[in-house]
Amino acid sequence: MSWVPLLVAAAACYGIKLAGLSLPQRFLQDPRLQRTIPLLPIALLAALIATQTFSTRSHLVIDVRAAALAVAVVAVVLRAPFLVVVAAGAATAALLRLL
Amino acid sequence: MSLLQTCALSVLMFTGASQFALVGVIGAGGNAWAGAATAALLGTRNALYGLRLSSILEVSGWRRFAASHFVIDETTAMAIARDQPAHSRFAFWATGFTLFCLWNLGTLIGALATSVFPDPKTLGLDAAPPAAFLALLAPRLRGREPVAIALAAGVIALAFLPFVPAGVPLLIVATAVVLYGLRSWR
């Protein structure tokens, strides 16, 4: 893969962090931004979960990853730590592929 | 993605969800720029964290440039959980430094391990990112609206997925939620 998108994305992420610490408070206190920005990670994380679980390239599929996600949901509901949730998902997919 | 690129991503970007998103879009065969845009959009929450932190940290000059790199979910949570500014500042820098070292060490180990395990699927590693995203998403799902947004986002992304290039469903979802947020703020 090319370095350019990687470096641009890293610079953008750093610039966003720097802006938060540097811009006058009023810039980000616009109520519309205060409301909208926290919604972005919710929507994007959910979309990433859906696309990475239920698709292979441009096809919709249901395979062992769906079961892995279900186990991860149980782990999250049980308030398992981050790494346990990730390991539970990966282990479920690995075990089901062994069967 | 080369070993050097994987490690550079953790050193230079240092915000987990964005890194996973960039790698995820590229891994799904998507355009690297779609991945980069998704990473940046996921990073916008760090601007709000910086806003919360700027009055606590009171950094200027080169310290502000250093502190900026550490503005992430974990450092913000640790800093705002303290009630004295001095404790908050210590929590921020200590958490940031510790996580930065561990995160990059973990990245290096993981990147080296891929040469030992040629097919990540046998270890279920393709199921790991969705589980990680879920663990990042869960604490944000307080109340009915976030749950509805999350479900709608998943459905919209899957609805567009067969018809547009990889990564683009994420940008469609981002556009939709921004329009929703801007229009419904009252």
C-alpha cells in the first residue's frame, strides 16, 4: 500500500487532536457540533462492525464471524475487559472453523 | 501493509479506532483514501476531548504539541476522573506515556507474529476487529437514540455495500449521521 494516504490520515488525526487543545473554546462549543461529533463514532463503529462481520468483499454473507460477534456481544453485556471481548470473538471464529 | 507501515501507523496516528478503520477498509479491498477519510472522521471525537482537556492541562509551546498526540479516549477518561488539576495532569501524562509504549510494543509483536501465522483466519483474527469495535462502541450506547443510530448505521452500511466500492458505505453512514445531528440538535 502507498505511504501517502497513511501519512495524510495520521496527520489529519494529529491535527484534529491539536485543534481540540488549541482552538478557542467557543469554536467547538457550537451546540450543533457538541451534539453531532459524539454521534459520529457511534455510527461509524456500528457500520464497521456490520460490514466486517456480514460481508466478504462486495457480497453479503453470514458465516462464523456472525457467531463470533454474538459471543462478543455476550462478553460486552457481561462487562468483560476489552482484550477479553476481542479474544472471545477471535476464539469463537477459530474454534468454529476447526469443526 | 508492510511491517514498517503497521508500526508507523501506531507511532504516528495513535488513536486505535481510526487505525483499525483504516486497516479494515484496506483489508476489505477498499480505496486507501476512503480508509483515510474514515480514520479522520473517527478521530473527530478527539477534538472534543482536547476541548475538555485544554482547561485542565494548561499546556503551551512544545508541550501542547506533545500533549496533543496523547489526546485519546483513555487519557481523557483518566484525566477527567480526577478532581484536582494536578492529579488530572499526572493521570493524563502517565496514561498517555504508558499506553503509547504498550500500544507500539503490542503493534510490533502483532506485526512480527503475522509472519509466523500465514493465514490469520485460522486464528479467527478476521473476527477480532468487529469485536474490538463492539467493545469501543458499547460504552457509547447509553439511551435509546445511540442504539437506534447504531442499528440504522449498520443497516445502511450493509444496504449500500454490494453496490459501491469498499469503504464508501462508511462515508455514506458518516454523511447521514452528520446531517441527522445537525438537523436535530434542537
